[in-house]
Amino acid sequence: MERSGHAPNHDSDGTADDASATRTLLRDAAERAANYLESLGARPVVPGAAALSALQRLDGPLPAHGSGAQQTLALLDELVSPATMAMAGPRFFGFVIGGSLPAALAANWLAGAWDQNAGFYSVTPGVARLEQSALRRLIALFELPPQTAAGFVTGATVANFTALAAARHAVLARVGWNVEADGLFGAPPITVIAGDEAHPTLLKSLGMLGLGRSRIVRVADDGQGRMRADALPPIAGPTILCLQAGNVNTGACDPFVPLIEHAHRHGAWVHVDGAFGLWAKATASLRHLVDGMEAADSWATDAHKWLNVPYDSGLAFVRDAHALKAAMAITAEYLPQAGEERNPSDYTPELSRRARGVEVWAALQSLGRAGIAEMIERNCRQARRFAAGLSAKGYAVLNEVVLNQVLVSFGDDARTRRVVARLQADGTCWCGITVWQGHTAMRISVSNWSTDDHDVEQSLEAMLRAAASV
Ligand SMILES: *Cc1c(COP(=O)(O)O)cnc(C)c1O
């Protein structure tokens, strides 16, 4: 297949030989990937020391001559697979992330083969329509207004950025300022309000938009990370209120009904960072947590968190399509002509991008409404099981376990850190450390489709073992 020692692909001429070499390569990749996924249940979640030290082999310079596709793939698998954290597996509880659903992973491979530049409808009609279908389904699932416009972006950080750019446009347009044309120099000031427990990337997004990280007016929370409606400052002039569905530590959601009512009465734009919390809407038993969020003006969420699709996959939703397009379209002549199709790049910061909506569509299609709700409700039930098992042994659960997040203290800060270090080294499961309102805690995030109750019991035992040994 590789016909010479170097530059093996230069003589590719579309022959049957090339086709069969590609087929062999892709089959090899599929075989290696399946082996990897099958190993996740048994291998330690954290990579071993030998695997990490073998990574030194990556330090070499770019070889003068390539090693060819098949050998390159083998090298990747041998060197890097063992050095990965088993994030895709059922017992990684370190961040609010999932693993890839089989349908989403397979769709990702197929979309990779399609290799579509999903920026324009005219050249990628298939994936553009697929993405539209996914968005319509998501808008219905979250019960957002039917005219809501949306874009596929890399993650919630950029989804917040995108939606807040639309917010910035709208609140300044209302006072006669065109921020896209004239920038922020000399513009009427915008008041930005966010909770004390807003996600740090929300502040970063505001900084990137020229709205400043430090000039944000912060609002006190109720001790669980929910913004206190009675602590809202008076609202006047161009204002953006940033709310949250799903605090990254506690899972708590802001009380949307009173906050949005108040903000709208005073003319503010309301944005909801719902990176994972928005998904509560898809369930019967948890949807009360996000009651009223659909009255906001914009929303951000992640598909690579609770929908369990591959990274990078975030979604920005904006009620007023005009505001989103004004902020994101390349030219001002974005208004659709009669009969014109939706151009994906009118809704996102990116022009060229991969068709990340393919995996979102595949995840939605493969699970259906019932499957999505089951996954989310199961993860939350598993979080409650962790909390019950740990508090039964006398360890302090620091949060109300309303969603999929559990914060546990094993005593003082130093002891909690030692227990978590012991747990991480044990390798049965993986949890990280957080500091919640001054207290060091272990954070358990349950958001993987493949986590079953046996994984939870096994992990709980490992946690109790680690705590008993310190
Ligand atoms: C994870 C998270 C983010 C950032 O999301 P990325 O996809 O990592 O960019 C923002 N806000 C909240 C509430 C989150 O949980």
C-alpha cells in the first residue's frame, strides 16, 4: 500500500489500490477505537505513570519523511491511548461532561468523511438542513419561542459570547447606537448584571465583548448559587441581566420567573447560561428547576455536556433572529432574500467550521425525547445516591442535590484534598476538587450516558475507602 519509503501519498491517483488502503486504514481506526472504548470499564480512569512518561517520545522534531497513515495511526494508539484520562467512560465524574453516545460518535466519523465546510447553505445543503432540523428539535425540546434563531458553536463559552453579542447589539440599537459599525468607544454605557456564582467563562465572554469583567454588577446568591431576586439592583438604561441554569458546583438554577419579569419590566435583555442546566427542561421530574427560563431573550447550552456528543459542541439561541444576525453576519446585507435558505455562518462567530450539528442531530434522533429524559433523570438519581451514601457515613454534603452535582467535604480542607488525591490515585473513578463559598469540597458531576448503577456503587465504595484510609 505504501509504495515507497517516503511521501507515500504523493502518488495517489484515485486507483482501486488507494481506495482499499483507505478502507483498511479506516477499519483499523474503527477497530482500535472499539478496543479503546471496551477497555474503559476495566482500566483505571487516570492514566498510569508509565503511559505518561512514554509521552516523551512525542518530543521529537517533525520527521523529514512521513511514516505513512497506518503507522501514524498505530503510533497514536500505542502512545496516546494509554495516556488518556478515561473521560469517555462511565466513572469519570470530574467535570460536567459526558462521553460520546455511540450514535453521536459514529455520526462524527461519518461527518469527518463528508468533510463539509458548514458555513454556507449553497455548498453544503445536506448538513445545513440537518443542522436546521436539529435546531428546530432543540427549540421544541427546550420550549423556546418557535422563531428563536440559533447557531452551532464550539462550547458554552462561545455560545455565551455569541448570544451576548446579540444582546449588546440589541440594547445599544434601542438607544440609537450601532455597535457593529461604530464599536464601543463613545457608546452609551451598558449595565451588565450577573450573579456572584456566575460561571467564570461567562465573565470571560463579557470581557471579550468589551463589556468588562470587573465592571459587572454582581448579585448575591442564596447560599446554593441561585441569584436572589430580592438582591437585584435597580435597572435603568441599556442593561443585560445574565442568569444561570445549572451552577457548575451545585447544579442550582436561578429563580427565572421573578427575575425575568422584573428585568423585562425595566427593559433589560435577559440571557441564560444553561450549559448543562437547560437540559432539565427535557424531563418531567426536573423541569420545574428551569420554570420560566423560556421567557428570556437568549440562551446558551452545551451539547458536549449532557447530550453526550463529542467536543466541541455548544449552542447559542436568540429569540430575536435580527439581533443575532446583526451581530454575527459578515455583511450588513444578511437579510434573507425571498426564497433564500438559512446560511449557518450568519449565526456564528466562525465562517469555516466542521458540521458539528451532525452529531447533535444523531444524538437527538437516536435517543428521542424519552431517551434524553431517561439519561438526565438517571444521572440525577445517581447523584442523589452518591449524596445519600456519603452522608450515611457521616460526610458532609454541602449542597442541596437538586440536579447532577454533589459537593462533599471529608473534614477540613487539607483532609478533603488528601481524600480526593487518594481517590484519584486509586483509579476506580475520578472526581476533582472545588472551593464552594470558602469550603474545599470534592465535586461529583454525573453526566455520562454510560454510567450505570453498578458504576455508582463501585465508585461510592472507592470514595468511602479513600476517606477511611486518610
Ligand atoms: C461548562 C460551563 C461553561 C463553559 O462551557 P464550555 O463548553 O467549556 O465552554 C459555561 N457555563 C456553565 C454554567 C458551565 O457549566
